[in-house]
Amino acid sequence: MSGRLTIVPTPIGNLEDMTFRAIKVLREADLILAEDTRTSGVLLKHYDIHTPMRSHHKYNEHEQVAEVVRQLEGGTNIALISDAGTPGISDPGFMLSRECRRAGIDVETLPGATAFVPALVSSGLPCDRFVFEGFLPLKKGRATRLAQLAADERTVVIYESPKRLARTLRQLAEAFGADREAAVCRELSKLHETIHRGTLGELSSHFELNQAKGEIVVVVNGLSRRDRVVDTEDPETDKNNC
């Protein structure tokens, strides 16, 4: 009988956000695959979890996935965690989940922490329809992707690093328009959590002068129907109709 892979979300900051079920799964697993065993070691120590750990990250997952599948097929119950949040959401996890499905191995994902949900809800921007973009392309395809997102009517959620935030906000203001409403959410659930709201122009100016630190989520309002109509009007057609 094969084992089970359980994908376990872990707190994005505050350790008290761990669920009872997640603790139970990590304690009962035969092995925990962790993005960084040092980071996860702090969490496991906090909850007195002594399950063996092995590193599983974006630099070794291609080499490890076949062996992990074999262990699961042999009856080993494995839990997968990332440094913070839900594995597979801008973190390792998708590849292993896909290969387990192909091999007929049960995969269970626990509900739990992820950074973009509290950022979206706290932003004050519409959250009934949104697109999660994760990290934007660093170079190739970046301008094209920004242009596509600028034309989307859904709220846009982006992950960004502190060192690239000012540049990204400047490019967002250029592509979306400086007056588009947005929010920069930093260090969610942690002691120094801050949410800056304003237009992309205002936020760009602020973070050009103030270096951000910590984990960053940027939330940008979608293109309004009114703006879409204005952007797509044909001046020549309007002149001929006068």
C-alpha cells in the first residue's frame, strides 16, 4: 500500500497561525520535505515536532522527485512544507504533486496560510475577482506581461522582493497609469506589518525614497470599465460623428 503526500501550509510570519491539523500531520509523518531545514527547524522546535526532515527546494527538486515518488510508493507518508505559506504558490511543490498524481499516489493539501489572501482582503480593493500573478518575469516578457495585466479588469496581485519594489512600482505606474489605486503590503502577520495604500504614482514616489524590507505583496486595482471605454475610443471616429 502506497503512502500519502500531504502538502502543509505553514505560517507566513506569526507562528501562532499554525493549525492543529497541520501540527498533527507533521508529527505523524514519516518524513518532512522542507524548503530550508534551518528555517523549518525553528517552527518544528516551537511545536515540539521531531519528525526527520530533508531539504526539498527549487535547486534539487528535479533530481529528488523520482526518489520521493518511490518512497511514497513504498508506503512512506511524507509531508511537504515551504519556508512560509502554501507549497506550490511561488514555492516548490507543483512538480512533486504532479508526479504523484501521475503515479496514482494520494495527494492531500491542507488549507492554511498564504500571503496573497490577507493582502488582497486588507488592500481595500475589489476582491471578488482577481488574478494572482506571483513574481513578474525579471527580463524577457516583462513589458508584455505588464501591458496584459494593465488591461485586465480584475484586481492584480503580485509578489515582489524589497530590492526590486521601487523599480516595479515605477514600471506599474507607467504601464497601468499613475492614478491607478494600489496597495503595498509588507510583513503580513508579523510584528512590523504595514499596508501602504494610494495611487501607483504615490506609492512609487514613496518607495523611491524609503527602502522597503521584508516580504512584499503588491495589489493593484483592475482597469475600470469607464477607463476601458476611454482607452479604446477612436478619435477619428469621434470626429467623423460630430
